[in-house]
Amino acid sequence: MEKKGYLRQLSSVDEVLQLPAVQVLVESYPRSVVVEAVRTIIDEIRQTILSASDAAELGELSLEPEHLVPLVSELVERSMSPQLRRVINATGVVIHTNLGRSILNAAAVEAIAEVAKSYSNLEFDLKKGERGSRHMHIEDLICTITGAEAGMVVNNNAGAVLLALSAVAEGKEVIASRGELVEIGGSFRIPDVMRQSGAALREVGTTNKTYIADYEENITADTMLLLKVHTSNFKVLGFTAEASLEEMVALAKEREIFVMHDLGSGVLIDLGKFGITYEPTVQDSVRAGVDIITFSGDKLLGGPQGGIIIGNRDLISRMKKHPLARALRVDKMTLAGLEATLRFYLDPDRAVKEIPTLSMIIASQSDLEDKAKSLAAKLKEESGNYSIEVEKDISMVGGGALPVEKLPTWVVVVTSTEFSAAELERKLRIFSPPIVVRIKEDKILLDVRTILPEDFDDIAQAFASIR
Ligand SMILES: *Cc1c(COP(=O)(O)O)cnc(C)c1O
């Protein structure tokens, strides 16, 4: 085989760079990126030549510099397009941690853009004309909605738990039930966070049953906190017992210590009236008299990533002054998005309409059925090689919330005569924009619960162009 001949014919990086079409690329993209792309493409062809096993393979190669242009151009565009980008969530999992958890309401997005592109009063008290605190903007709002005395926001709920434990219980003991030593994923484990905070964990009770007496018998002179952790991503069923918040608060008061509740999701509206299983609300914990309550901003609350801490004013002010508060501090964009989201909660009927996470969870069967039918009709119009049907199925809330809740939903079921479900799933996943779907019994399911109206055209295009 004439490999040497082929290698000799291969253009040099400079030759390719001189081509007018490549010069056009250099005008719109950083030169270094174009040079790197040219080098990569030439390298790939060289590797193809070196590893070719017969002459026919080599014969198919086109080595004219002009033929490299589309390859270079595609690579440049690929490496210059955002890595973090919009994805169509057709999984039906509303709070999909891998897909960015909650999507934001329009008011939050607008508020974020506003403070992002202009200066703001982030830490400036406009009334007094002096330095202010970034906590001041939404503390009142959080307290109005939850009934708490004080509050602050940090980077996320894991940070909220770490800060609360560090500021309140460092060097002291914290009592927690063995049934609540949870792992949330991404290596957030209660015993590990406890160690990190410098507090000593005292486990009490058993995996399935812990009584108030278990806490009581283990209180020592070193005990600072009774910790309750919401088992947000699993359920213990059968023979179970746990101490109620009221019992824990009464015990803590008597012994002059505090109760902390890591709620995880932090639902602010009882979704029971929409047929969703009761999930402990933030207001329930406040009413029970819990001293420190922590929850996420981007789970059931439906806002941006954040960790909200509310409760006893003295304890919250200790946290605000702790060095970790600075390390975990929330940025202005989060505050803007969270404030706009929280404002909807002043009117719960409005909140369930405007906050996408909530409206997706409580979406009615008839709305989902209509949505599935209209997506199916659109897909049938645009693409011929698929069998497209509409069926009932089940979606999950996700995001470590309501782990056993089965939300009845409607899905568009797609099968192809050409591709297996796994192949189709992959093609949709690498489409632009990527479409993430469910596979069930070798069929592709598009769960319309999490599909946005503006996604319809892209999905139709994907099916039309996948061959
Ligand atoms: C989700 C969760 C956390 C972590 O919250 P992030 O906002 O993801 O940091 C902590 N505790 C519980 C109980 C949770 O459910």
C-alpha cells in the first residue's frame, strides 16, 4: 500500500489556513480555535491513513485541502457553541437534578437579567444611603410567607445545613434518628456533613423506629441540637415510628436546647388539594416551633438553586456572622430570581399557575391528554417512518421529592421500523437541541408533562431529520 504517498499528499496546517474559506472562519472565530481545528482534522486524516488496512479504504479519502474545509468549519462551530445548553426534558421527571432541576418562571428570569446587566442595591441600603446586607432583600418576604422570625439564603441547601450545624453546634452534640441519616446524592450524607461542621453526631433509635424517648435518654450536657431530617428521597414503609416535631420541640424547650429540621424540598403550599400526597410544608415546621429550618430553592419551591434558612432570630444572626456564610454566600442573580419566585407565594393560587415546577406537578389529566394529542398530531404531520400513539403512563416528581408519588400522565409513544428504541434515544439525545426521553418496553416515550409548548417544533424537526 502507498501509505507514504498519501501522507505526502496531506495538506499542511498553513496550506489549509491560507484557503479563503478558512480565512472567513478566522474573521468570525478566534484564530487559535481555527488553527486547532485544522490541526485536529489533519491529524485525524493522518491517523486514518496510518491505520487503513487496505488500498480501497485509502482510495476513499479525499485529501484536497478544499475538502477539509467543511470538516474544519463544523469542528470550529462545535467547539465555539456553548457546552451548557438548553435540553428538552421529555422524561416527565419535573425536578430532574441532571437536567437542572426547576425551570424558572418568566418573572424570575426577567429579574435575573435586570440585576445581571445593571448595578444593583445588592449591599446598599437606599433609604439610609449606607452599606446594607444582601440578606435584607428577601428576609421579610420569606418571613411573611413562612411565618418565621428571621431568615437568610445561601448557595444551596447542603450549604445551609453545613452552615447551620457549624454556627450552632460546632464542638457540641447533635442527636439524630438512625432512620434519618440520609444520603441525598452527590455525596451529601448527614454523618459526613456533621463531621465537616465540627458537631458530634449522636445516633439514636433504629432504622424503622425512633421514639421521643430515644432523644430524651441521649441528651447530655454537651447536646445542642435535636436534628430532624426529612427523608425526602426514600420512604420507610411498614412497621415504623418517628418522633413528631411537636414532641421534639417540647423536649428541646424543657432541656433548653434547639431543634433543627432539614426539610430538603421545602414545599410552601400544601399540594394535597391537587391530589398530591401530603409533603411536610415549611409552614408546618414553623408552626411546630422548630428553631432552624433549612430547604432548597430549586426543588418543590420552583426557584433558582439556593439554600434557605429560617427560624430563631439569634441563631440566624449567628449564622450570618459565621465565616462559612461568606464562603457559601448567594449571588445577586439567585437573590433576584428567588425574590421574584417567592413573591408568587403571597397568592398560592397564582403560585401554582406561574411557577413551572408546581404547574407541571399539578397539571390536569385532561390538559396532559390534549397536549399529548397535539404533539402526536404534529409528529404525524412531519414524519412518516414512525408509529406514533398516545397513551397513559406515570411520571415522577424527581429531585429527591415525593419519592413514591406516581403522577398519572399522558405520553406520546414512538416506535420506528428502522431504529431500535436505544438507537432512537441516542439520536434524539445528540440532536440539537438535545431531547431526553424515557424508554419503556423498547419504545420511546415522550412525557408531555415536562415538555414546553416551544419544544414542539424542535421535537417535530428532530423526528423529521433523523434518518
Ligand atoms: C436535597 C436535599 C439536600 C441538599 O439540598 P441541595 O439544595 O441539593 O444542596 C439536603 N437535605 C435534604 C433532606 C434534601 O432533600
